[in-house]
Amino acid sequence: MVVLNKIYTRTGDAGETALGNGARVAKHAQRVIAYGTVDELNAAIGVARLHATGDTVASFSRIQNDLFDLGADLCRPDMERDAEAEYTPLRMIPSQVDRLEAEIDTMNARLKPLRSFILPGGSALAAHLHVCRTIARRAERETVALSAMEAVNESAVKYLNRLSDWFFVAGRIANNDGADDILWVPGANR
């Protein structure tokens, strides 16, 4: 259970923060950058939700909750020591990735195949979803960079990879099932 009685603690004033296992690290450590980018993505989804209706709101809610799970996973190093932890650390699991894949397949079945790349934009929701897509890609890059230095849960990386695809397809759905997508015209302004 999380209890937040006091919001500021002054423990980070010297440029360090605590990880999920209590270890102190620099705020610019790659692990902090990775889960900080996941947090940024979650905030961007909150903005996108302002333009969403129906089933999309429920999907955003599930994804935002998953992103807190992902942040909890990334802030806890030493996966090999999970069994020794005082409480079982929260880790992303394959079924979370599978759910995204199933949702992508369902949404994509409504769409005509693309014959061109699309430009971010169209409806307000689609534009925000493209921002979410690019932040998800950055979170993935930061997490992969972390995995080159330390062990990272494979499902965490896969989740971020699928999530950016989810946002791409959801953006097309938000553009009148792709009918209002803005197509890239190669060399149009030469």
C-alpha cells in the first residue's frame, strides 16, 4: 500500500533519488531516465484522455495503470534478487503485452492498409496519440539503453514496443478509421 503523507522530503535536493529497493542514485542515472520517461508518457496520455470517449477512455485507463506497473518494475533493479525482497516486486508480465497485441489487431481490422506514411495530426485526439507514440518510442529507447547496462525485464521492453504501435493504430482510429489521416507526399515541396 502506498501512503503519501508528505510530498516533499528534501532527500533529493543534492541530485539523488531512491530506487524501489532503497538504493540512492543520481537523478540522471539511466534507470531514472527510463522510468521518468514512462511517467512523462503517462502524463501525455492524461492530456489525450481529454479528447477521448467511449471504449478509448477505458483503454487509456488500463494503459495508464500498466505504466505505473512498468514504472514500479523499472525503479526496482536486481531482478535476480526478487525472491529475497521484503515484498514481491511488481514486474510486467507477458499477458500485458498480449493484451496490447489483441487490441491492436482488433483496431487494425477496421482500417484499410496504408499506402503511404501518415503525418501526425488530423483530429485533436489523433494528434495527441501521435505525441504519446513518440514518447513511448523514447521510453523504449531509454529502457533498451538501460538494458545494455543492467538487467531489465524483457516484458517491460516488449510492452513499450507494442504500446507505441497501439498509439499509432489508435491514432488512425481517431482519424475517422483512417479516412482523415494526413498522408505524406514524398517530395511535395521540392
